[in-house]
Amino acid sequence: MSYLEYNTKRMPSGLAKVLYVNWPLVVLLVAVACYGFVMLYSVAGGNAQLWMDPQMRRFGIGILLMLAIGFVPLWFWRSIAGVAYVVSILLLLGVEFFGTIGMGAKRWLVVGPIRLQPSELAKISTILALAAYYDWLNIKKVSHPLWVVLGILIAAVPALLVLRQPDLGTALLLTLGGGVVIFAAGVHWAYFAALIGSMVAGIMVIMSSRGTDWQILKDYQYRRIDSFLDPSLDPLGAGYHINQSMIALGSGGWSGRGFMEGTQARLNFLPEKHTDFIFTTLAEEFGFVGAASLLVLYLMIIGFCLLTAFRTTSRFGALLVIGVVGTFFLYFAVNMAMVMGLAPVVGVPLPLVSYGGSAMIVLMVAFGLVQSAHIHRARLPS
């Protein structure tokens, strides 16, 4: 019996798959989502119907999707990786020509009652495509310049299309998430050193383009950079978000003001209190203890996912899980850094806590892929 045949026979089947679900991961996801439900109830002033109830329904759908995706064999997701990537690129091109504008950006496709944000789907399809690409590629060719360029292009194409919408935060997540998979695949560190140097040069070009005919970013994005470097330059304009966020964070202290007692959110000083800046509301009401406990839950989720990546015998599964974990980490790391004034405001939500439909569902789909890798990993005989 070959090694592949032996591993296939060790895979769970039928109802036995329920026993192999990563239930600790499910519990942790529910715990984090409950933080979001509580905070959405609070920022709505005790109105559950405004944000909390829709979020709970979406999370319930997300849990079912996660389990359904987890029960599907991992080979299926590898087989459709290329198709999913091409479809996401076509949807991003559709946004370019037929997208709906909202809040100054063209990010959505509206088909009847369906409102779709293709950039969210691109996060998953890009990770899938890169994991399948490096699983197919001979390990000896991973660091060959030609194959490295192809890997970079897989990540760069959707990122550039998203940047045109413009959506700097999602483009950043796509680029860095793809970089995590490329690094995990074993590409030589020298490429990353060159990439970092190129990024520094790119930042210099972007900043030097300001005010010219070939200006790269939008004016409001440059103002966000200015307010990040010195929020006091425009405290009532571009620096308003950061200033109010810092006030909320500082006023929370060790244990916080108390549930529904945060003045910055309840008096509407804090903008986007139910989406991008919900972490500051949490810190104001529950203090350092509440904020740190949420961070611990996030790190535990990462830990359980990494255990799956280390235990699976599938290279595709390992790279897929690492890509999902990397993107998830970037989600909350960038959001927390953003609201604490450590990074520019780029519109990245706090995963499973911020209000939002597309981001919630797509993230649960991503964890469904992690469950698929966990359930269908080859198991040694007991």
C-alpha cells in the first residue's frame, strides 16, 4: 500500500467528521464574536436591532458555512483554487466598470438584492491560489527568479485592482497575506529584503507624487498619513479620528468606565464606533483588562490554527492554513495599531467584532478552510 493510499484510508468519513472538527477553535470564534455582540449593543445605546441582531444572524450563517466547508475534502479546494482566483479577478474588474460608489470609493457590485464586495473574496482566493501554486511547484524551484515572479504576480494583480477602488487597507492585507504564504513556501529571504527595499522606495515615490499631475493616492489618503504623523495638525479634520480614539483609549484606564458608560461612543465623539474604531469603545468601557483579554483570544485562535498547519501532511493544507492565519493576524494587528495611532487609518475592521456582513462571512469561510485541513489531515494509527 502506498503512502498516499495509506493516508487516504486514515481520513475520516461520514458522520465521523464531526468528531474531528476543531471544536476548541469553534468555541474561541464564538467567544470573540460575543465580544462583538456586546459592544454593538453598547454603541447602539442598548438597541439590539440596529447592529447586534444582524451581526448575530450573520455569524450564525458563518458558523454553518464554516462547518459545511470543513466537511468538504481538502483536495476539492485545491482543485478549484485556480477557478476561484480567476473569478475573483473578473469580479474586481467588474467593480472597475460596473461598481457602486459608497463613502468615496467604488468597492461593491450590486446584483438585485445582493450586495457583494469582491475585494473580500479576493483575500481567500489569493491565498488558495498561492497555496495551490507552491504545492504544485517543485520545492527545488521555489526560489528560482522566474517562479518567484509568478508567485508575486498572483498576489499583486488583485492587490493593484483593489488599490484602484481605492481601498488601501484591503490592498495592504492582500499584499502582506500573500507575502506570508510566499515566505512559508520557502522562498529565499533575500527576495524579501529586496521587496522591503522596493517598498521603501515606493513609499518615497508615493509621497513625492503628492500635488503633481501623476499623484498616486487620493487627497484624503495623504491627509490620513499627515494625521498619523502628527494628529494635532488638523484636530477637527483629518486628525479627528485619531485624537478621539486616543482619548477613549486613555480614559478606559485599567478596568474601564463600565458597560455602556463610555462617553466617547455614547456622545458620538468617536467616529465609526461600530466598525473600524470599535476596539477603542471596548477599551474605554472595559479598560486594559477587557482589551487584553480579547487579544489573548485572538492569539489562542492563531495557536490552534498553527497546530493544524504543523500536523497536516498536506503541503497545500499547511500553506493554506498559514495564509489564513497570517491574514487574520494582520486584520486585528493593523486595526489595533491603527486606533492606537501606531499606523495610518486605512479602514481595516476588527475581525469578528466590527459590524459588517462581507468581512464576517468571508472570514468564517476562511476558517472553514482551516477546518477542512484539520478534519482531513492524515492521522497516524493509535
